[in-house]
Amino acid sequence: EIGSGPGSSPFLPRAVFLYAGLVPDLVLRLKYGRDFALARPMGRLMAAVAQAAATGPCDEIVPVPSLPARHRARGYNPAGLLADAVGDALQCPVGHRALVRVGSGGSQGRLAPAARRQRVAHAFAAGRRPPMGRRVLLVDDVWTTGATLDACSQALRALGVQVIAAVTFARSPPRER
């Protein structure tokens, strides 16, 4: 469960698909291939899953921020593109600046779950427009171990935000998490 610290309301993230079959190709085309047209249909599917998982309506959608160097290199945040599409589908504003990624981080693709948790434990902080006192839906592209979603959730909760759900387009099969 994500956000299961003291005083928090834990939730299980939801994903549209397992990261298998054709799904990795879609994610990688959005993430690295600049295939922006994929964000809208992917986001619509995510919105449907989010509505079913949420504990009520949200005030704001918050995308998981990219590492600053990755954001500069790409020129965009894939989770932000998905959040925009989810926001359009749910008619909910997106807080692109609610969270920021701090520290240099690095790729987590090959890290074990414990190493992922350690790397992202304090990797997120309030951004320029923190959604204090609001009910938010957290959005990312892939849920692997839950370390990133948990760290984001904890950073938001420290601001007095209620994270009502988290949704991703894909999740790693259970044996790989």
C-alpha cells in the first residue's frame, strides 16, 4: 500500500495494463519517441481506472515530476502529458508545479526494490504551487515497485494534501516488483 505512514490513508495504486506485450512499446514511444498523440487515448483509459479507484472527486491531478536533466533533454514530462489527458477526461485541473524532483537521482530501471525506495525517499518536494488542503490524484506512466508513488504521496501529505488515488498506464508484473 502507498502512503501507509502514520496519519495517512493508504491506497493501492491502479494501472490500466501490465507492462507486457505491446504496452512497453506504447510507453517507450511516449517517453522517448515523442509520440505525443498517444497521451490522449492512454490518459482516457487512465481516467476511467482512476474514477473507479478514487475515494471521491479530486480537486487537482498531480503528475510525478521527471528528473530535471531528463525534463530538459526531452523537453517534456511524460507523466505530465498523461496527467493533462486524464485532467481533460475528468474535467479536473492539473498541477504541473505541485511537486518538484530534487537531487540528481538517476535511472531506477535496474535497481532492486530496496534501492529504489532509498533513492527516492526524499526525492520530491513542494513545487511553486503546492496543492495544500486539496484532494489529489497522482499520475505516472509506469508503476514498478511503488517507491516513486509512495515518495510523492508522502511529500504531498506533508503539505496537508489528501492523495485519493494514484493511477499509471502500466505496472510491472508482480514477480518483477
